Amino acid sequence: MVLDGHADLLYDVVRRAAAGETEILTRRHLPRLRAGSVEGLVLAIWAAPEVGETYAENTARMLAAAQTEFAASPWLKVVRTAAEAEQAKEEKQIYAFLSVEGMAAIGGDLAGIDRYAELGARFGTLTWNEENLLATGAGGDPDRPLTAQGRQAVCWMQKLGMMVDVSHLNDRGFRDVIGLAERPVLASHSNCRALCDVPRNLTDDQLRAIRDTGGVVGVNSFHRFVHGDPQQQTVEMLARHACHMAEVMGVEHVVCGFDFCGYFGPGNESVQGLEDCSQSANFFHWLERFGMTAQERELVARGNLLRLLR
């Protein structure tokens, strides 16, 4: 059974709902989730704006569409704790935690973090790939620090019990978050820069810094974060990223954050052999081939992230 620590299904919900579709999670995604033995996932509230919309408008639209879909999906239970997740599993439901992918929608108003917390979001990134009033993403200046408001946001998130997610954050912002960390920090969907040198991936020193906070890192199936050679953008290579993380941090800090987003359109494909969540077993096949025990694979699949979400 698999807990996917980063899923963008709500983006697909918004897009299809705008075209008049209903029961999107049930019709479009439930069969693949069941085929891949996905027991739970973390649904991202993504703030990136569509054409003609602000970050705040797009976020509001996503939340409204999500509520409609949740009401139409009796097989899905939105949860806030690992205990609630286990209860949902016992009741044969797929459970979903919420996260925030980019906080540009709140501008510099830290009260927006309270609203995310009230929704039940358990962790969040300060930025996506853009530069905003809090921080700079991996697509921006790597040396720009967190703003004063960004530093306040990190401290406030921790006080509210919301973990800071450093996936998408630039290198200087990463260092600033680690310096402020009083609770576990995670990177929900990032790979190893030692194996694929792109800004969205993490250096070995960054992996160790997350480990030292008690946090976790989720492997990301997006093809360009796995290898620079298209011939090596495979599920086997993704498993090598997980094994490298385990060597650097310890297996108890490795989780799944597959970030399947093929429905975003051409160019957003996942690696060969793990094109969507229905093929999750292929990833664990390669972990076994590389020597991970059944107990270690279970930790990667679900145990490590649930431990953090108690």
C-alpha cells in the first residue's frame, strides 16, 4: 500500500470542472489509484494562476472545486492526522491530507496561513517556482534570501504545527528555513542533485540537513528531475534516487512524492515504467532489486510519512 506525498489531482479537477465535467476524481482517477494500491495521498492546493486570474482567485476556485468533488466522492476521506488516516483505511476509504503548494495567494498577509491551517493543511511551500513576497522559488535567483515576511511565515507555520516544505525553494531560502527549523522540515517532491543536476533537486548536504531536522524527502517521478539523458528517465533510475537518499540520510527519511502530472499536457510526463500511479508497484520492484528489505520498502511506501503526520 502506498501513501503518495504529493498529488496534483485538484488541478485536474479544476480544469475539467471548468469544462463541465463532474465526479472527476471518481471517473478519472479512482481506477488508477486502486490499481496502484494507493491507500492515501497528499492533495496539493496549488496557487499558480491561470490566464487572467490572480493567485488568490485561482486558489479560491481550486478550493471550491475541491469541496464539490469531495462531496461527490464517498470513497475519499479528507484527514488531518495519521490516526484519522488509519481509521479511513480500516473503513475501506482512500484518505487525503491537504498541503499548500506556494503561498503567493496570501501576499504578505500571514493571516492567510491561519486559513490554510483551518482547512487542515499539514504542510506547505512558501513559493512555487516564482519570486513572491515571502521567498524565491527554484526558478528564480538562487541567492535571494527569505524576506522578513517569509521568515515570519516559517516561524508561524511551525507554531501552528504546519511543516515547512522546501521543494520548489531556492538554495538560499533552503538555508534560511533550516536555520529557523524547530520542527521537522520536508521536501515533499524532490530528487537528488548528485544524480540529476537541476535546481529542483537537493544536494547531499541539503538531504543531510533535512535528516537532521527529523524530516523526509519524497522522490519525484517527473522525468526531467530523474536524469538528463531521456534514455535513463526510467523507474529504475528513480529507484536509484531513493537508494541514494537512503544511503545519505537513512531509509527512515525517504518517502514517495511522485508528482504525477501527465494530465498537465505534453512535456509533463513521468518516467518510463511509472507513467501514473497505477504502476506504483514497478518502483518498489526496483527498490527490492537494489536490496531494500520488505520492512524498508514499507517505510518508504507509507510508514515514514505517516510517522511525520501523527
